[in-house]
Amino acid sequence: MEEASSPNHSSSSLKELSQAAVQLIHWREPKKSAAAFSVSLVVLVAMATLSVISVMSYLLLACLCVTITFRVYKSVIQAVQKSNEGHPFRSQLDRDISVSSESARLLAEQCRTQLNRFSVQTRRLLLVEDLVDSLKVGLSGTSVGPSVHPPGLSWVLFLLQLAAVMWLMTYVGAMFNGVTILILADVLFFTAPLIYQKKKSQIDRHVELLQSNLEKVLQR
């Protein structure tokens, strides 16, 4: 019975985690969102200047200092007030954080399935197993209909787009490293939804205009 209920418990935990992430990036609770944004940004900036081992060591040391200080503080308060509130972290200590064998097996199976699917599709597209599918990805990324360009022109456009993307990536690699890109992604992750909520009508109007212009260009 316990093993049978573990997949449901794992899926519910993933749903709760995804809902919490959505609430953070949409700033439903500003204090928690500000704290998460500040901590993540500080950690990434620290990783840009220090090694990962140093950052993780400092984080664990800071966490240990906070928990010990709080534990001693609560013990002193309880001794002075002669109360019996118990351990301040009792709820966290009693929480079951163990991963069952069934949950681990299901997670590994899902990862294996997604990895195999990604590998097969990437091989098909990069090695041009199906010329039409590769051209669709190169031209629009989401197109499902027949190409509006002649086959020769479509192939040339695909090669030009691929070369342009690779050329731009060389500049991105020259200007930014991986941690810098993560910092920019973190800032965008927390600021883009907030900006979109405040400027929704203007952004939607410009996006529709851009899509219409792009469709006109592709249909020529």
C-alpha cells in the first residue's frame, strides 16, 4: 500500500513545487519572491567570482550558523519563560523527505524516455533524415504545413539561418560565459512576468504586429 501510494505522492509533490515556482515568478507573495530573487542572484554572482565548491561551502556554513543561532535563541527563551515548546525545527524534522524506490524508478524511467526521444529527434533533424522536417525546423520551428518556398530556395534559407545562428552564438560566447547567461536568465525569469503583467496590452499588440510581419516575410 505504501509503495502504491508513492507515485501519487511524488506527482503531488512535483505539482506543489511547480505551483510554488509559478507563484514566485508572478510575485504573488512579494516578500518570498524578493527573497528568492535576491538569494539566487547573490549565489550566481558569487559563482561568477568564486568556485562552485567555495560558494556551496559558504552557503552551507551560513545556513548552519543561522540554524544554530536560532536553536540556541529558542532554547534560551524557553528556559527563561519556562515553556515547553519543543524543538523549533520539529515540523521540518518530522517531515518525510525520503525517496522511495518506486519513485526513484519512475523518475529514472521518465528521464530515460525523454533523453531517448530528444536524442532520436536531434539525430533525425541534424543528419537530415527527413529533408522536409529539417527544413520546417530551420524555417519556422513550428510549421506543420507544406513549405511555401521552392525546395532549392528552402534549403538555401535553412543553411543561411543555421549559419547566422552559429555566427551569432560565437559573439554570445565571446561576450558571456555560462554563469553570466545564468545571471541574465535569472533576472529575466523574475522580471519578465512582472513587466508583462503591467504592460500586457502594449506587449501583446507589439507581438501580434511582429508575428504578422514575420508571416508576410515568410510568405514572399
